[in-house]
Amino acid sequence: MKGNFIGGEWVGSASGRTRERRNPADEREVVAVFPDSDAKDAHDAVSAVAGGYREWADRGPEARAAVLHRAADILAARADDLARELVREEGKTLTEALTETRRTPSNLRFYAGEALRVAGRTYATGDGSLVYTSREPVGVVVAITPWNFPLNIPSRKLGPALAAGNGVVFKPSEVTPLIGQRLVEALLEAGVPAGALALVQGGGEAGAALVADPRVGAVTFTGSYDVGAAIHRAVGPSQRCQLEMGGKNPVIVLEDADLDRAADIVVRGAFGLSGQACTGTSRLVVHEAVHDALVERIVTLARARRVGNGLSGDVQMGPLATRAQLDKTRHYLDLAAAADAVLRAGDEPIEPGLEHGNFVRPAVFTDVDRSSPLAQEEIFGPVLAVLRVDSFDDAISVANDTAYGLSAGVVTRDLGRAFDFARRVDSGLVKVNQPTTGMAMNAPFGGLKNSSTQTFKEQAGETMMHFYTVDKTVYVAS
């Protein structure tokens, strides 16, 4: 790896410390060695961008859009190679990785278009003077991103931030440093000036210093609630802060549902991406009239799911991204067993030859206590808690009974109840007859309760660009 990118140069950490990233499918393989940055590196990165981003801000929106289009072209040409690197570094299946690497260029093209749509307003006055607003870049943006979508999510932050003319200090997760570097390489090759972009690798020490720097105009973060809450406490009153955090996402299946369709929706949402999606399905809230029949279908699909190295063509679920995530998942499995939940799938042995990776079978628990950790806390692994209800109202109550409110789904043939669900559920995303995962790139993304700061939505065009720009009001008299 090249290291940090600060002040137009690829450099190591100021301390000389490094970290290793190993392949989660086989931890004997080192994928990357990267800088373990600290507060000094963070300070230097902010200094470089604060002193250099104006060149980029002063370019016209057409020029900035052209650069983002070129970056999209570069990433598209490298999508297949990037996908294989992503599998080795993060653990996705190749199919999942290709979906991400092929979508990311479209994100950048979308924000290239948004660069041309940033506009102010004019206001009538009684004295003949002109009053208008212009939307200016906020200045230095710190973007801290997670490991589960190490290319897609950063593109949804760096894309609009750069489109609006800001400088960006980007800190990818220490779990996926190589893919973070690849995005920066593409942006620089496309023409983003060195003064407008910095890359800081490492862990929480560097991240804490970045968000506390008073020269930073905006902080955008996607990750866990605990880290997001710490960031929220650290930022100053003049800094914008956008946090997208965890979820404990339910799917309600009503008694009129097509059960084969419902089972497919639940399994894709629960076990796709090895359960490591903030919008993943972690709770199945099912009407007692169809409970047993639906559980049987889901258990059959879960037990049949092929687990292994994501580069193998027939694999449907890769490893968990880290040993810590594997340990956390196993901890929740033990808690569920101790609470007398019934394990219906997940006790099957891992295939021979996978003992050096972070592999776990997809797990399905029934008879789950509604107040238990399995029903209340984010696991971020392939574990599904099944909760039986006796009415639609009871289902809504259970769906809302967590501290989170990111994504929620319902499977039903009754559109009236579907719209009622959409109105009553405490969730920023509502999915009807669809998995809780997946969303349109031009639609707002964000949650309620502990899932989000609920300030500015991520991803969508106009609302996203408002986060990265500030109003300036100008009065003109002849």
C-alpha cells in the first residue's frame, strides 16, 4: 500500500506505526500493511486540505463534474479487479462485491450532475435593491466510513462533498484500507487537486482527532451507534454533523402473505452480505397463523446456504469481516441459547478447509423473548430472531420496540395495511414486499431514533448537497 495521502504526497504515519489487514476468509494471508495514524497525522491532513481546497472550490461546477465523471470511468474500467480485492479484504462474495464496484461509478456520475444543480434564490425588496443567496462549500469535510461497503458508502460522501467544491479528509475503516486507497487513487487520477483531498488511514485515535479539529466545517459518519455518539459529543457547535448508525430491522409477515416470497425476502435481508448491513433484517415478526409454515421455509433456505471463500463461484455467504465480529456473533448465539431461544438453523458444521477464516453458519432462533438482547441489540451478523405475534397491532408494537429505527419491512397482499404500516412504523426506510436492504441512489437514506442524527439525509441529491453547502445572503444596492 502507498499509505496516507497528505499535502500531495503518499506518506507513512508520523509515528512510523503500521497495521496489518488479513484476509477474513484465510487470516494467514496479509492483504495490506497500512499506516496507524494518530493526532499528528490528522492535524497535518486537515492543515493540507484547509490550505489547499480553494483551488478546487474556485473551479466552475462543470469542471468539477467533469472530474467526477472521469473518476467514474476509471472505477468502472477497474470494477472487476476492485471486486476481487474487495472480496479478499472485506469478505463479500464475488457477486456482492461486483454489485458494489459496478454501482459506485454511478454514484459519482449522479453527484457530478448535482454539481450543476446547486443554486441560490433571489428575494423581492421594497427599495429596489437586490437580495440573493448563494450556496457555498462548507470548507473542510471529514468523512469517516465503515468497512461493510468500503467503496459505495465513501462514494456517497466524497462524491457530493467534492461536487459542491469542498476539500475532503477521508478516513476509511481500518478493516478496509486498500479499497479506501483505491477510491482516492481514482479521484486523484481523474483530476481532483492534491490540496482538495487527503487520506488518513488508521483507527479511532486518528478519527477522534479529525472530528475535534475546529477547522473542520462538516463531519459525515456511517457506522456503529457507540462511535457515532462519541463523534456527536466531540464536534463543535459550528460544525455540521451527519451520522448514520445502527439498526435492528424488522420484517413483519402478515397472515395473508405469499410465504415462499416472504421466506426469500427475509433470507436475502438477513443473510446477504453475511448479515453485515446496517439495513439487514435481524428480526422476523410473524403472525401466529403462518408462523410455523414460514419458519420451516426459512430454516430450509438457511441450512442450504453455501458458506465459504467469496472468490468461489458457488458460495452464497462469505466470512465475517473480522475476528472480533465473529466473536461478537458467537456471544449473541450463546446469550440466545442461555435465554432458552430455540436454534432452528446455524448448528451445522463449517465446511472443511475453512478453519482459518471467520466463518459462521446463518442462524435462525424461534421462541425469542421480546426484551432479550437477541431482539433488542444490533449484532451485525447472520442471526435472525423470530418473534410470534397475534395481530397487526401487536406486530407494529414489536417492530417499534427497539432503540433503532433504520429500515423496516412488511410482506402482505393487503395494500391498505401496507400503507398503515408505513405510517405507523418508527423507521426512516419502509419496504413493502421487499428486503430491508437496498435502496435507490436518488432517494433519501437515513433512520430515526438511535439510527441517525436526523439532520441531513445521506445519498439523495438535493438534500445531500444542502449538507455540503451553506447559504450566504447578499444585499446589493446600485
